[in-house]
Amino acid sequence: MGKGNDIEISGKEYDVRLKNELPDTSYDIYLSSGGPGDPLATRFDDWDIGWNRWLDKIVRWNANPDNENKKYIFFICHSFQLACRYFNSGLVCKENPLRLAFSPFTCCRRPATNRFLMK
């Protein structure tokens, strides 16, 4: 996708839990995944504290009006629960381990207008 649009795309994988590796603020987009585990049980683990400090840096970066290029984070699964906890945007609690969750989606009839989504 990057070559077809003359955009340089690069990335790096970080081992947050085992090596306490966290990215700096030099990236435009972040993909934060994680798991397995209980996001309630790791609140005081070193990696969890580090991850929250990293998220705080990104939030402060985006809040600074001098930084025109905002940073975007896609939180997936475990990281989404950690983000909910960080932003206090929902109740993160134990779920029924026998339940599978599926989210419905609606297809659009209109084509996407974003040139990156059209490819």
C-alpha cells in the first residue's frame, strides 16, 4: 500500500511485557495489542506501569498545540481494556470465560472516499 501511494511505511515490534520495551514518540501511528491475561491483575506490574507512562506521553503530545502532527493509537483486545482503565472510560471487570463475544457491523452502500481505503 505504501509503495503504490509513494509513502514510506516502516514499523518495529516492541516486547512490552517481557523486556519492558516501549516506543518513543517518533511514530505517526501505533498499534497496541497484548494479552493474554487479566488487565485488572497487572496494574502494578512494571510493564503495565511503563505502558501507562508511554500512553501518558502520547496523550500529552497530542494535547500540546505546538505538535501539529498528532499521534494515533489503535488499541486491540487487552490494550483496549488497558486504555479503558487509563481513560476511566468504562468498567473493566472479569467476564464469563465461557462466553464468546461477537460485534455486529453494518456494510456501507457508498464507496469509501479515503484514497487509502479505496485500494
